[in-house]
Amino acid sequence: MITENVQQTHNVAIVYGSTELKAPAVMPWGQTVSYIRTPSGILIELCSPMA
């Protein structure tokens, strides 16, 4: 899922029951990425747009 604010989206997902698999981190190419698992078990990558 592409989002302008990975940290905020990640935090909201955790509040609503998702499990953090990888906290938001800035990749060497400048994109911010995190991973969560929804309460129903779906793996989601949150990432900022590519510049």
C-alpha cells in the first residue's frame, strides 16, 4: 500500500489490531517501508511513493 505518511499509517494499523512485523525504516534509495499483519492474517507492505 502506498501512503504519503508511512509512520502514521503504520501506527493507525497497530491501534486497530494489526501486528508490527517491521517498523518503518528509510531504505537506501529514500523510500520508507514497513510491514504489518492484519488481524485476519494478511501481510501488508506500507511504503512511501518512489521519487
